[in-house]
Amino acid sequence: MTNTQFISKADAYKRPLKKRAVKPARFVEIYRDEEAFQGVAVRELGDITPVTLMSGDSVILDFGGHCVGYPSLDLHCVGDNISDSPTRLKLSFAEFPLELYARHGEYNGLLGNGWLQYEEKTAVFTPCTLRVDRRYSFRYMKIERVDNAPYPMVVESFNAECVSAVELDSVEKYIAPDERLQRIYDVSLKTLAECEQEVFEDGPKRDRRLWIGDLRLQAITDYVTFKNLDLIKRCIYLFAGYLNSKGEVAPCVYPDCPPYRLEWTFADYSMFLCSCIYDYYKATGDRTLADELYGVAFNQLEMVSSRIEADLQATADGTFIDWCPSLDKSVALLGVYAYCLGQLNEIRADEWLEAEIKKTHARLRGFLKDGVLVTPLGQVSQHSQVWGALSGAFDREECRRLLEELDTLDTEYTFRTPYARHYYIEALVSAGLEDKALSFIRDFWGMILDAGFDTCPEIFNPDNQFESPYEAPEINSACHAWSCTPAYWIKRLCKEE
């Protein structure tokens, strides 16, 4: 189900990417250190100079910060030596040290190994410039000479052409109340910038798709920072323009390889189209997009409503909420449903929406037992409490009690991603617990900084440094869109110094 009018509008909002040249800052080595995050540390070796490589030699460049783009380098022979065979280099790229330390041949993760960031480049004749065609997401670049010819080869002129839809310098300078929050704000902003490409990518290293759950969080942060409204509208129209055969909003679209749509869906993600158009309306005051897409958003709620009525647990199985194994998502899904019903009803009041809100609120209240929300399977999770607090089914004092109980829960069903933690922060703020929300940001994202990240990762568990939904931490993304919202919250909750 393709709406050509919406796709034409999405295409009209596409803008050329901005480019900047970045040079590496230093040579480094990566070594085993049990005291370091993930047991791998980085040691500086010296300034960047031309380097001579024999067969089997290698060197690691540190670009000084996270980059998204296309690296290049120059090769030439030494003196009168002339190469009598091609020179072959293995180029490996890493956002974080473990990514280089792990051996590519031993990768055993659940995702395809094509996402591992390396390739071989061959120079048949020198001097020459080698430029990679695949866009990489990296801070570190390892160059290994893998041919067996006996002559030396000089490698120099290391560069990266970095790309983004936005420029960090274009954002009005924000001064946070203290150095810790300032660093968190800056790293969050950098994360958002690296993920803004031809669409709002979930992560520039892997997937590189437009996911609506990520888009929603990227957009609310962008409204108060880069204000890249054209890209936001492009992405919203893409979701409205490419529906599956049932008319459902897909969880993601592929911007570069039609067909864009997926047939499978996440119920919560389909409903977040309501949140995207609601946020746009609240941020800009412009009703045009909301009025134009209201019908598509309304249909998502109607379809989820029928699935909930048929079988709540079955619906929850087709729901994201968080990467939490064995999580019963049913109560959380009801919370998302009520949350989106309320947002769409605020855009345009409707009798059906209002009736559904009342019915869903009553249903949610029926799951409250001894001060906590308990699912039909008897499960108590942090996620149920948060989405109960955000649903509108409880007054502020009841929400505070839910969130206070959350701190004392003895449950394995806890937040696993910064994405889920964003909604925990939103629940705290909606319950009037702004100081607690800010303290949580300072603690959790502060630990991310302490671990050495210069962008915000896809997943971070201080109790398990190697946690990975893909059973391979080296494939995790160290720059991920759904982790960027501290920049939004810090600006909203803190007065500028």
C-alpha cells in the first residue's frame, strides 16, 4: 500500500549531506587490560606521520572522536623500489576498542558477519590513493598489510570524508549547570548528529535504517537542537507512504533499496506514528502534517484495538517495548495504546478515541495489585510500571507510588536499553520527579562516559559489560539514535548557566 503523494513529499524534503574532512589525531595500540571497560584499553603511541609497512605489519589510527564517512589513504614505494605485484591492505574500523580486539574469523553472533567493519583493498600500481566505497562508522582505523611481497610500502595522507545532514557548529551553544551534565549533553548531541543522514538512522554502523521508535526520540531531541524540520517531515512521510498490505505502519523502512516496507510489525511502533505527528504539532504549531496524516494514525489505533480485543497476549508478542528476555509486554502495550490515544485525541477530539481512552484506563487499573501493576501472567516488570504511569490511567500521586515501587522491585524484568530508560525518565518528569530524572541521567549516562564512549551506545549494562542482544558485543552499536535524548532532557530540565 503505497501513497505516492506522501512519497513525493518525502522525496521533496531530501537534502544533500554536509561533508567535512577529518584527519587522524594519533597512532595508538589496543591491548588487553582487565581493569579497562570490556578488558581492552588504548595507549597513545605518537603523532601521525607516514608509515612504512612490510608484509604482516599493521598500524592503528585514532581519529580523536567518532566519525561517519569514507576514509582514504595514499600509497607509494620507497625510493627506487618498484612493486612487482599488487599491494593488499586489510582496513578495519571500530567505534570502540573491543571491536578491533575481537577476531573477525571467530565472530559467532546472531547478525550476519557482513556488518563487521572491515574490507581488503588492493593497489595494483603505485603511487595511488585508496578510498573505501562503503560508509563506515568509526573512531579507530587499523591498517594491515596482508600481501606477502618483500618490498616496503609507504602509507600516508590519511583522511576521512565525514557526512551528516547537520553540523554541530550550527547548534546554538548550550551551557549546562555543571561539567558532568555538559559532557553528557555534548555526547548526546554528537550521537544525534552522527545518526542524521539521508534519514534518521538508528545507528550509522549497523542496520542504518529508519526505525520509527528511534525516529520519535531523535525528533524530539532535534526540535530543541538542530531544528532539522525537513528531515523530520521526510521521515514521517516515508512511514505514512509505505504501509504493509494490511495498512499498518512498518517498524522500519529502508531508504536506499525499495521496496521500503516490511510485512511484520510491532504494535507499539505502528502506534508511534501518532506520537511523531503529535510531537511535530506541539513543537511547531503547524497542523498541516498532523491533519494530513491523522487518518493513517487513527487507523493504526483501530487495528491495534481489534488485536487487543481478540487476544492481548498475542498482540504483546508482536510488540517491542524493550530487549528484555521473556518480558510479558501486555500491560506495557496497553499503556502505549492509552498514551497514543491521548496524543491523537489532543490533536483532534474524537468520540471513539475518548471511549477507548476510558475503557483502556479502566482495564489498566484492573491490573493494579498491592501498589504495582501485574500482568495477566502474574509478571511484575519495570516496563509495566513506567507505561502505566505514562498511560494517563492514574493521577500524579498514584504515578509517583508506581515509580517509587519500581525502585524496590525484586524482578529480573528490568530496563535493558537506553530506549526504555528514556520512557522511565519521561514517566518521572510527568509525575513531577524532575530532580530524580536528572539524577538518573547523570548516573546512567555518566557511567557511559566513564566507560570511554564518545557517543551513546545501543545498549549499556554496567553489571554486564559484554551484554549483547546479538550474542556478540563487538557487533553492538556504540552510536545509536535511541540513546541521544539526554540532550533533550537536560535542556528541558536545567536552566542554562
